[in-house]
Amino acid sequence: MSKSPRKSIVASFGLLSAELESDKTTDVNREIPPAPSPATGNRVGAGVIGAAHRAIDDIRTERDRLKALVESGGATVRDVDPSLIDPSPYPDRLPDDDAASFDTFKRSIEADGQKVPIQIRKHPADPGRFQIVYGHRRWRAAKELNKTVRAVEVDMSDLDLVVAQGIENASRQDLTWIERALFASRMDDAGIKAREIYAALSIEAAELARMRSVYRAVPADIIEAIGRAPKVGRPRWLDLAKLISSEPASLDIARETLALKADPTEFSDQRFQRVLASLKTEAEPRPAQTLMPIIDSNGTRLGACVITLKEIRLVAENGLERDFLKFIGAELPTLVERFAALRETKL
């Protein structure tokens, strides 16, 4: 019989918690604490969300126990060629604008070695290869440094993997709002139940509803083209989603705006602002205009004149475009003089 998703997550998750990055060195011979025993007595439920959070608390307790196991040398860590490892099928980060932080991280790996192993699983569709559960930055650093990467292999299904990543992400402070929302979208796509998403990301039902309103209106390709946008919070992403939902042509406008060649040093916050500004401009009401056909004495239509409060626009037709517009251009000085004379007579 296969393990239940819950037990599989508990058994597999936590060996490579990000908390290990900042923990001080501990005594490798210390006693490993026992697994938590079930609570006795009746527990009054606080609804679906409360129950899910209690489940995640249990998983985190188990993670701490497994962390002690790793630190005491009880887990098998081996060196793996990074070229045999692929990223997780459920990425939880968008590309970073600033490469300096990764370069600093890579230099620390080069100087001090990889202190914390990554977590991998066998690739479900490609024998002999692996996928990352946790530790993408360490894997990338090892790959660029042409070093092997220290790893712990776990047995984990797609469902377990995406929930495990979600739990880990909940404690990471550097993920932007849209990165968390995009990861919630991938959990949704993977068939994860809403209550598990609440618990995995430490959010309430209302927050998931707001995330859904964004990622269901704004396609992933637009979000990914914009990027992390660390200074753009939930309110402005909601504004963008509303603008896109209100106008069918807005998706094309957003994609065209992002496709425009911009300053190569432009950050993702600026890309977001460009897209938002382009959609707000498009959403502004157009000024009232009058369309007046231009017809000569023989009834031949020469074009049309579009008049608003601030402009007059001439459109030539019937193959007469060049000659008619050239004529209008030559007549403009005379029209200006006539207008000035008319103003003088009224003064």
C-alpha cells in the first residue's frame, strides 16, 4: 500500500531546511529527539484552516527531528554531478534583477565549500537523472564552479514535492508577493487542495482568493516577463489584474509593452510600472470626436476629418492620399493667415 501524502511529506521533507544555513555548529554525538507522540485528550477544531495549520506544525516538528538526524551524521549525503540534476518542475522563484547577491553566494561556496546538502529525488521520467526538491542556488553555484554537489536523495511524489516546497517557502522572507502567488498557482495546477495551500504558505482563505484573482487574470508568461518586482506589493498586482480583466485587448497591450526594447538596466519594478501605465492609458476614456467626410463638388470622397477638442486629424482616401495631403500642407500658411485676420476683426 502506498503512503498517504501526509506521511510521505513528513518522511521526506525537512532534511535540507533553509534554517540549517544559519544554525550554529552542534555536537554531532547529541541524542536525536524522539518523534512527537500524538496529543492526548480532545482538541477543539478551529475550522479547516486551523486543522491544516496544526498538520503543518506537526510536519515542522518532524523536520526539526530530521534536522538533528542530518547534523548527527545519520543521513546519507553523497556527491552528485550537477549536470545529472534538473530543477524542480515547480519553480518557486523568478529571475533576480541583481546578480551580485548570487555571485557573493557562489564565492562563499567556492571559498568555504558547500556546508548544507541539497535535497533531490529520482527524475520520474528520465532514469539516471534527478530533480531538485530544495537547494537550487547551491546546485547552480556548484554547476558554475564545476564542482560536485552534496545531496540527500529522498523518495517523493509530485504532490509531496510541491507541498514541501510550499512549506519551506512560508519561512523565507525574500520571496516577493507575486512569487508566492505564482507558486500558489502551481500548487493549484498540481491539484493541491485549498486547505493545504493555506497551510503550506501560511495564508488565510481571503489571501488565496486575492492571489487567485491575480494569477487567473494575469497569465504566467506576463508575470515571468515582468519578474520578481520586489517593490510591487499586493495592491498594485490587484490593480493590474482588474485592468486586464476589464479589457479583452489588454493582454496584447501588456505583451507588446514588455516586448518593447527598454533600458537594459531596467529592473522588474520598472517593467511592472510600464505595463500598468500602458493599460491605464488605454483604459482612459477617449475624448468625444466628430467624423466629417470630405467630398468635392463632384461627389468624390477625398477622405475624412476627425475633430476633437484638441486636434484635427485628416485621413485621405481613394488613391488621392499623396496629392490631397500635399495640397493641404501647402494651404496651411494661408489658412493660418485667414484665421489670424478673422481674430483681428473680432477684437
